[in-house]
Amino acid sequence: MELCHEENLTDFLKNRAKIRVQFDDSLAISFAQQLFCGLQFIHRNGVIHRDLKPDNILMSLDKNALKISDFGLSKKLCKGHSFTAQSIMRAGTDGYRAPEIYNDDVISKKSDIYSMGLVIYAVWSNGKHPFGEDPDGWNMNIKKNQNRDLSHLLLSDKTRAINLLEKMLQFRPKNRPTADNLLVHEIFRRLVKGD
């Protein structure tokens, strides 16, 4: 197994905010692209992670590469299935579950997309959560699809960033993109072109 840095993504974001490191658009977009590639690989292999959150994202020793970790709650989908019923114990972590996990006890690849949207928002806002500063309120806000605030984004291209996040954080799973769709979003094309 590859040796990773002692900081996970949560630590990295908190430390950058604490010492007021200037936000780096290119690094933040690169991190999102890496996470989408990892999620694409997981989903193409018929696995739902079921616990995506910044604590479960490890960093390379040079802090330039992200690695999705902790597959302890992941589930392999049966061939031909796109979702799985909830187990007795609710999978995932408070504040990082998709609304359908709370409301319908169903988990799908689209649930991972929602959770990844929350992770990407943290990356693009230096650790903020789109449902506020109060972790006790996150579950209820997600469950009821209320009080989402994307105004703390630090990316210079806020319009495209919000467009991407709004797609990922759709209340209805069927309206969310796939990992394949995310990787061709215009925010990544702009990075390649250097615009």
C-alpha cells in the first residue's frame, strides 16, 4: 500500500485556513478532477463507497495527489443493479449522506455523487460545509433540502463551480450526473486551455 501523508483532506484544509495560505485555483480544480477520476474508477467497478467525506480522503506525501480511502462501508453492486437497500445500521457519516439515505433508505452511485459534492465544496471553500457551520443541523438540512449556501466558494470561476455543485447536490438522485459526466464538465476544460 502506498505511504500517504499523515494529514487527511480535513486536516489539510483546516491547516491551510488556519495559517491563511492563499487559495490556489489550479490545485483545487486538480483535486476535484482527481476525486472524480477515483469515483469513476470505483463506480465502473460496480462499487458504491457509501462513506465519502474529507476524513476519508488521504494525501500523497507531497500533498499534490488525493486518494479515496476507507472502503469499510462500501458495497459491491450485484450485476444489473444500480442501487442497494440500506443495511440495519445507516451507512455513511452525519452531514455527508445524500438525502435519499435519510428519506428512503436507498443508496446508489448517485448517493456517492451527492456526498462527493459536499467534499468538493469543502475543497473549494477551505473546509466549509454547504449546509452551514452547525454540524448538528446538517442532517436535517440535507434531509429537507433546505439552507444550502454555496456563497463561500473561493474559486475565481464561481459561476461554473456553482453550476457543477448544484448538479451534484440535486435532491433527486436521478437528476445528478454520473462520475463520467462530471469529468467532462466545462470547469475542467477551462483548466486545460488555461483560460
